[in-house]
Amino acid sequence: MSDKKTMIEFSLEIDAAGLMCPLPLLRLKKALMSLESGHVVKIIATDPAAHLDFGVFVNQSGHHLMDITKQDNRQIFYIKKK
């Protein structure tokens, strides 16, 4: 996890701030289905368990969690579609 400003190029941004499990994960899954392989989703979440949900999901699905940053109470994930 990093606290630096991350400059990762992404194809789609999802703001799931304020949503609780399982909604951020469902939005991520839907977004990934709409993208081609190699594209990156940036997803913003405030659910404290989001890193666990996303971590298990990417491990099981084969996608790649490129980076996680924290800004205040927000977690920002960059996930590359396999």
C-alpha cells in the first residue's frame, strides 16, 4: 500500500465512496466485464473492508491489483483486467 500520489493510467474510474460491501465489489466486477484485457479500472471506496474483498476477488479471478493508495478515509485501487 502506498501513500504517494500514484500516476497510473486507467481506462475507467468508478466512485464507490459511501457504498458498503458488496456494492463496491459488484461495481468493480461489472466494470471489468465492459473492458478489454489489459485495461485498468480505478475504483474509489470508503468501505474499510474493500481491500479484503478486492484482494480475494483479484486472486480468484486472475486480475492484477496494481496499486492501492489512501487519501483521508478513501482507498483508491488500480486493477488491471487479465
